[in-house]
Amino acid sequence: MSQPPFGDPGVCPTIVLFSLSTNQSPIGGSLATTSFRLRQSLVLQIGAYLSGALAVGWGIASLERNNLHGLYLGAALGALMTFNAFWSHRRSAAEDDEYPIRPVPAYFTILALASWLATTWYNTTPANFPLALAVEALALTFSIYVLRLRELVLFGQGYLLLGQFAWLWHSILPSASPPWWNPALMIAVTVGLSHWWQRQKVLVTDSRGPLFWQGFYALALVGVLYFWLNPLVGAPAWLMLTSLLAVGITAYGVFTRMWFLAAFGQIFLLVSGVQFVWQLSQTKPEWHFPLAPIAAFVLLSFGAVRWFKRKPDASEQIRTPLLQIALLYRWVALVMSIWWVCEYIPARERIWLLALLGLWMFLWAGLYRNREILLCSAAYTLTALALFWLPLLEAPTVYWPNLVVIVILLGQRQMAKRLPERYDLDSRIHGAVIIVGGLSLWLFLTRWVCLNASGFYLTASWSALALIFFAAGMALRERVYRWLGLGVLAFALGRVVIFDVWKLETLYRILSFMALGIVLLVLGFIYNKYQEKIKEWL
């Protein structure tokens, strides 16, 4: 049977399809589709839809791996289907422009994309197939400036989505090792299309459409980076790299106003935090690697604070939750820093180092009159005191820098009292600090005496400490010091009655009573001479 003339307006679609089936020509089917679309007959138009689908299906079925003829065939089929979509777009009614997707152009666009997708698959390697789809998605997107066919752009984004999924699937295979430029180009295309959706004005769609593509591409970008870089570095370097990626992606997203990218960049920060916990619990990498996530949390937190200070007109619905997240980041960094000190600093040096950090934060809080920094100072100091009090250290706590730490703590309290405009603390907190500091001095003295001596020396040292507390209470006009002195003195009296009388030799027993008696005489003299002033202070 000879091939009928497609340009003849009287040709029946059934005859054309039959002719195509005998001649096995998908290009002929696509030409028939184009010819039928030029007619106004409903029967011919239905034939165009059917012959277009049959032509594309026939063309895909005839493709072979790395066959040049198949490459030309698939490309030509896609081009002819695109022409049909373009022609439908040009002849569409004005009211159809109200809809983002029009049925007829969409139908032929899908046929064209199906033909090109199969052609790409058969003519590329598995490693390059995702990148080829990404490049084609870029070309389809920019075709809007030539064809003005929005369906081609919208459906063409599916190529990039398929390319990203294909790349992720290929990257997790054990034998996969794509060259560096392969994922780099994938990332470049993804970032480029994200920026295009952010700034383009030619394609008018629902406002949620560009946001959807920006969000999805941002998530895909994070996924490509993760699966690309993770196998290339070891665990300690991955801990640092994820922190750098979190800061870099967030900064880039903020400065380019790509908010989804900035938000999804926090995934790397989460990965970095999980790696911090896992590595310090299991492997303990070199000391400088775990500092990276701590720095990342701090930088992102203070970066958010600085940003909103420069943008006072930002919406409260955005400002409030982001500042709360920034606050959470700061406290996570604080906990991580304490863990780092306990993990990498020798046991003997941990207490005074934590207390020194607490002192630095205390001075900083007073300088800027910041209550949050004051709470951070309290966290460091309380951790230092907890390590001093609890038997958790491998090294002894009788170490002279630890004594300096306790004295500095009491000095901080006195400074806070003298500068109430900079340190807004409740009076009960002042009293608690004196009690904790005083008892810490008592514990340090007790451990030191037990380590170097015993017997009446302990009672005598307690008595002397009680006298010091009384003197400090008189000089500073602090009743809590005097109560603390009475408490330590009561301990000394109890030790004399319960221990010294029964277990010490006669000489040491006499010395214990003498030391305690001297302290009681001195205190009695002070109270008798200054009782009026003491009543005023009380």
C-alpha cells in the first residue's frame, strides 16, 4: 500500500494509522499528527492524539542502546510533538490562558518529553544520565523565552527531579564513583534553576508554584551534597565539613534571599550535631574536629540575632520562632562545649578551666548587661562545682587552682552585689552563692587536711575557717557568712564531742579543745564589743 498524502484534507485518520502500521514509520505518524492538528475536523484531531501517542510509543520501542539512528529518531519525534504543543498554544483561546496547564499543549508536551527521556536513557551511560537530564531541564526552562510554551517549562522540571533521584540512586551503589564535575554540574544546574524560579517574571503561575520548586530544589541540593561528599572523607573530617556546609549554605541562602536553601542547610547542622555525639561517645577524634560544630551553632545563632537587629521591620511570625531557634542553638553549643572540656582537658585542669570560662562570661554579662550570658556563666561555674563535689574525676580535687576558683566565685558574688545595675540578681541567689562557695571552701580544707594530716588538725582547721567566715561576715556586713561560720563551728564542736574526746591522744585532745576555745573567746569578744552594730546589720 502506498503512503497516503497527509496534506489531503479528506484523508481518514484510520487509513493513516493503518498506513503507518504497515510502513513502520514513527516519523510518519508524528507528521500525520501535525497534519491532523492543522485541520478543524474533530475526527482528524482525535486521530492526531492517537497517532501522536502511537508514534511516540513506536519510536521508543524501536530505540536501541547507543544507536545514532535512534538518537536522531527520538530527537525528531520530540521536536514534532513540541511543534504540535506550540501550535496548540498559538491557536488556544484567550480564556485558556487563565489556567497554568492547558490540556492540548500539555498532552503533546508530555509526549515530547517521554520521547526525549527514552532517547536520553538509551544514549547515555548510567553515570551521565542524571547530568544529561539536568542539562535538558535547563534548556527546557529557558525555552520559555523562545516558544512561550509554559507547559514545556513546568513539565520540564520533572527532568531535573528525575535526574536528582537517579543521581542519588546511582551514588549509593557500591561501585559508583562519578567524577567530581558530575555532581558539581548537577549542583550548578539546581542552584541556577532555583534562582530562576526566584526571579523570573515571564512565567505567570500560582504564587505557590515557584516556592514549591525552590523548596524542592533546595532539599535536592542538600541531598546531592550529602551523598557526594560523605564517601570522600573520614568521620572526623565529615564532622568539620558538615559544620562548614551548614554555615556556608545558610549564609548563601540568606544573602541571596533563598530562604528554603537557608532552612534546609540546617540539615547539615543536625548531621554535625549527631556526629559530635556519636564520635565523642565512640571514637574520640582529635581535639580540633569537635570544635567545628560548636562554632557552627554559635555563628548561626548570633548571625540570626544580628540579622534581625538590622531588619527591625521583619514579621513577628518569622522573627519570634527563628530567634527561639537561635536561642536553642546557643544552649546546644554551651552543652557541647562543656562536653568537649570534660572529654579533652586533663581531669586535673577541668575544674579551674570551666570556672575561668564562667568568670569570662560573668564579666561579659556585666559589660553588656545581658541576663542570658549570665546564665551561661552560671552553667559553666555550676559544672565546675559539680565536678569538684562529686567523685567523677580521675585526678584528686585538692589542687590549688581549684581553691582560687572558689575564692573567685565568692568575689564574683561580691562584685554582683556592688554593681546591681549590671547584675540583676535576687537576694536569694546571693545567699545561695555564699553558702555554696563557703561549703566548697570547707570541703577543700577538709580534703587537704585529710590528705596531709589528721586528728586535731581537722578540728583546728574547721575552727579557723569558722573564724574567717565570721570575720568576712563582719567586714562585708553579710549575715549569711556569719550563719555559715556558726554552721562550721557547730561541725567543729560536734567533732570534738563525738570523735576527738574518745579517739585522740591526750595531747591532741587538749590542743583540739584549746583551738576551739580560742575561736569561741575571739567570737565572744567581737560580739560583746560590736553588739550594737551587729544588731543594726541584722
